[in-house]
Amino acid sequence: MTKIFLEDEPGLEISLRKNSNSRRISLRISALDGKITLTGPSYLSFEEFKNFAESKKSWLKSKRGSFQHPIFVSEGIKIPILGFETKVSFSNVQKPKKIGNVLYVSKRQSVSNQVKNYLLEICRFHLNYICAEFSKKLGSKFYKITLRDTRSRWGSCSNDANLMFSWRLVMAPEDILAYVAAHEVAHLKHMNHSKEFWETVEFIFGPYKKEKAWLKQNGPSLHRYKFES
């Protein structure tokens, strides 16, 4: 992919993506990793794209200045678990164990892998229970729950009643996790976002606008936490 570097701002690296279907130039900064992408019609020249980017230099600098830098999970850092700040600390444990606001991990294993596995376990436990309760109330059954580290969506429901969720939701407050669960369970009845769908979400979860707004505003921050692959 072609790169654009702005004059006097070497830190503002921009990826240029030409698209024959584009009708205008658009500039996007990823809320997840701060990467800048410039997209526009394929018939425009490199210089036209660069001039456009130069004209947006001040805006780009202000947006990048507010970007939240990644947090690499290691001993001593704090990570939210069900919305509560929890410190990762070494102890003589065989597997991660949470006591109060401290998550104890072993020195003999990868810290980030231990924390990630713990989050996956807790997330699956909560979602299994919540989705079972919601589907029972709705009168529709789901087949299975899959956890992934998705970037573009927090959850999904397939036509064959399989539910998928981002395990990072376990870092959000529990009511946010429950709202997303209700959203996907409601798709067992309505595979759309119609008025009837949102009425179904409210039927099984209750008023949801506060949780929906929280996720839109704070959801990207859950991706700040970086784990070893």
C-alpha cells in the first residue's frame, strides 16, 4: 500500500488506498490503533491526494494527540474486569486467581497469556448464563457461543442460531456485556434492526440506550490492551 508522509510531520504516516468506486476523498483515523487511511477515486494523482492530506494536517495532529496509546499486559498493570480496575500481580498460584481488585498470576508463565485465558474463561461463564436466561425469556434457543477477538463488531448471530461475541466485552461493566448479549439473542427472532428488533431487546433486557451509548463512546478503549499472540 502506498504511503504518504506530510511535510514537517514525519510521524503522520498515511496509507493511500485508491478505489474505482470512490467518488470523493475521505480521511479516516482508526480508533483502535490510530492508523490513518486516505481513500479516494483511482483516477486522482498522488499529488492530489497529498495536497488534500496536507490541508488536513492540523486536524490530523489534533486527532492523533487524543489517541489512547496501547497498554501491554504485564505484571503491575491495571486492567478492567467487568468494569472494575484490577491489578495484575505475581503470586504462588497454579492458575490465575482474582481476590478483590487483584488478579494473581504465576511468574513461571506468560503473564499476558494467563490474563487473556482468565478473561476468556470469565467471559464464557457470564455469557453462557446471561444468554441462557435471555433466550429462555424470548422462547428461542441458540446453538452455541463462540468467543473471538473481533474489531468490527461486538457480537453476531448466524442464521443457524450460533452466537459470537468479542471476549473483550468482559472488561466492560457487566450491564454492557448483558446488553450486547440481549442484542444478539434478539436476533434469534429478528435478523434485522427493525423497530420490532429493538422492542425485543428492551423486552428481554430493559431500557438499553445508556448501555448502547457507553459502548459507542468507550468500546474502542477495550482494544488498548495488547496480549501476546
